Amino acid sequence: MALWGGRFSQGPDSAFKQFNDSLPFDYQLAEQDIIGSIAWAKAISSVGVLSQSELAQLTAALLELLKEVKADPESIAHAGDEDIHSYVESKLIEKVGDLGKKLHTGRSRNDQVATDFRLWCRTTATTLLGAIEALQKAFIALAERELGTILPGYTHLQRAQPVLFSHWCLAYVEMLARDHSRLTDAVNRFNECPLGSGALAGTAYGIDREILAKELGFARATRNSLDAVSDRDFVIELLSCASLSMLHLSRLAEDLIFYNSGEAGFIELADTVTSGSSLMPQKKNPDALELIRGKTGRVFGALSAMSMTLKALPLAYNKDMQEDKEGLFDALTTWLACIHMAQSCISGLSVRSARTLAAAKGGHANATELADYLVAKGIPFRQGHHIVGQLVQLAISKGKNLEELPLSEFKAVCDVIDDDVYPVLEIDACIAARKALGGTSLPQVQQAIAAWKLKIQ
Ligand code: ARG
């Protein structure tokens, strides 16, 4: 049943109806629409629009409907109503007759949809925050398990300096903490109740909107009706939180795809998150990670789509805004699935620490140590840098690592180098030297793990 029609002498044609209807996707707001309706019934009864017994009847019917929609939410999608608000109202009228027609007094679908959508976003954000924490925990557990494992650290995808594998794990814990904090901020900003803003000008019924806001668990009521019904900043903020976090997950995916490659062979992914090739029997492909990397594009797509939709949109509500839902539903569902999948990959991977160590030892990753050694011997860093460059060239020409050069060859390039250079060039010394806050030395990493455990576990 349409909520309007009195002014029309013809119904919509079927192509337009299909084009215009949002029920096929906004059915996902069914619970929120019913909960918002119960609160609205209470609000209008407080100003005498409904008697106490009418309120009780409406509430009971709405609660009954809530149970029904929870049991089979997807069946609503094809019920044929224009949108979830029309669906709920028509079901209510089926249950309580004409009394159901009173519920929409003083309310518009414009303030209703803005409220429903924010309620949905709040619940979904809570789930996402929990998932981010779970992924952080998986990283921390891996960091603890692999404490001591040495990994080549890269810049420009060239082996640069060795780091602890756990240090790499904690880098992602940091990124995820920022994702978590951004999402929390977004929730705090949108946690305001638009209900009672009417179509655009405010409601003509003297309800207490602050009480209504509290009733629905919002921190406060919105303060300007024009803004309240037309603001979709929260959608863009959530999409931007999702995009940035997906960007982090895509970097994680890329790191792991590389570590898992035959060429690197640093890790092995669990069978549970990899798949085979239909043609090449030897293959075990990192599909989960490739999909995380790939889906990042789709989430960014939703962000730019919504930004374009809202650009230059005049106040207040316009039907363009109905486009806010599918992109956000899809982006947040995708983000959540990727967080879960990343967690499975992290929890199930095994590290080939002999290979990571061998790779960290190759590539002259201890060259910086040698330059620092020369600085300690009184040579200015820039000059030391040049000397070490020559020594690296020498080592490359002999197919050796720096620590494999005999002292005579060191001395031929720089006389101040002595026997005491060898312990400095050991990989453990390279790691141990990074002992300032935020560095990769074992005590720093242990402290970081302990601090995260306090925060998260
Ligand atoms: N289905 C609409 C949406 O999602 C609900 C609001 C409709 N309001 C209106 N005045 N047509 O945006």
C-alpha cells in the first residue's frame, strides 16, 4: 500500500515503481524502523495524540511485527511496498486497523529514514569495532608467538634493515588502532536523533525531542531540522573510515602475498584461506588476500559515489539521498568480511624463520650498522656512508655479505676498521641497536606487546 495517493488520479507505472522503490534494499532497516516507531508512538502519546490504551495497542503490535521481521527479514524485500516505512505502516494497519493510521502524525519519512539509518550505522559500527579489536588481538598473539623471529625490513622493496617479525605485526596493530579511533569518532558525531524534525521544518507537535533521543539511545537530539533531514555526512564519514581501513588491509594483503610467494617463502598461509588452480596441481593461491586487496577498490568506489551524489544537493531532502544505502550497506559488509578474513589469515599462518633470517642477513642489511661503527670511530657520517658504499660494492663483487669480508679487505678501504667490527655486523646487534622508543629492539617490542595487551585484552 502506498502512503500517498489522494492527490493522484493514476498510479505509478511498473517501470517507475521498480525504479523508485527502495524496499528491495532498505528492508535491512526493518528493526530500526519499528524501534523508531515505538519511540515515536510514545512521543506523540505524551502530547495527547494517542491515548494510553492506543499507545499500548500500537506498541504491542509493533513488538509483534518486530518478532516477525527478525524471524525472516529477507522476505520483506519482495513484499512490493515502496519502502520499509510504507511496509511497517501497512503491516501495522493490517494488525490494528485504523489506529495504525495515527502513527505517522507529526512524522515524515524524511526524519524517519535519517533516524533509522543512523540506528543501523550505530549497530553496525559496534560490530566493526569488535572485529577490529579481534584482528588486533590476532596480530598481538602472532607477535608473541614469533617473538625473536627476524624479518628483512624493506624500503623501495629492497632489503633495508632487519626488524623483528613481531615489530611488523605491531605496525598493523597501530594502523588498526587508528581505524578504530576514527570509527569511534564518527559514531560520536552521528549519534544524534533527527526524529521530530518532520519533513524539513520541524514537527508541529510539542514533543520533548531530548527525551525521544534518549529513548532511542542517542546522545542528544539534532538541533536544526533542515540539516537533520538532509545531512548524510555520517555516511561519507563511515565510507571514509571503511576506505582508509581497507587501504591498511590492502597493504597487509600485499605484504603477505609477497611473503607467501615462492620467491620470498617467508610464510605459509593455512590451507583454509587458500585455493588451488584448476589446471596447475602444484598451486596454492593466496585468494583471500588477493580478494581483500581487490575489494579495497569497491569500498573506495562507494565513497566517491556518495560524495558525488551529495555534491551541490540543495536543502533539504531530495530523492537522490535514497542512493545512500546500497553503497554503505555493501561497503560496511565488505569491510567486515575483509577484517574477518584478515584475522583468519593472520591466525593460521606459519613463519619460516630460517628463511626470513637468511634473507635478513643477505642484501647487506647491516650496512647502516657499519656506518654507525665508523661514526663511533670519529668519522663524520656522510664520509662513513661513502666508505660503507665502497665496501658494499666490494662485497657484492666477491659475492659475500659484509661480515664475510676479511679484516685486510676492510682495512684496504678504511684503516680505522678493526676486529671489533664483526660483533657490530651481527644481525642480533642490528636489532638490539634500535633501542629507542618505537624501535625494533627486543625490549621495545616486548614493551609494546605488553602495552597493547593491557589496552585490548
Ligand atoms: N526511501 C526513502 C529514502 O531512502 C525514504 C524517504 C522518502 N521520503 C520522501 N519524501 N519521498 O531516502
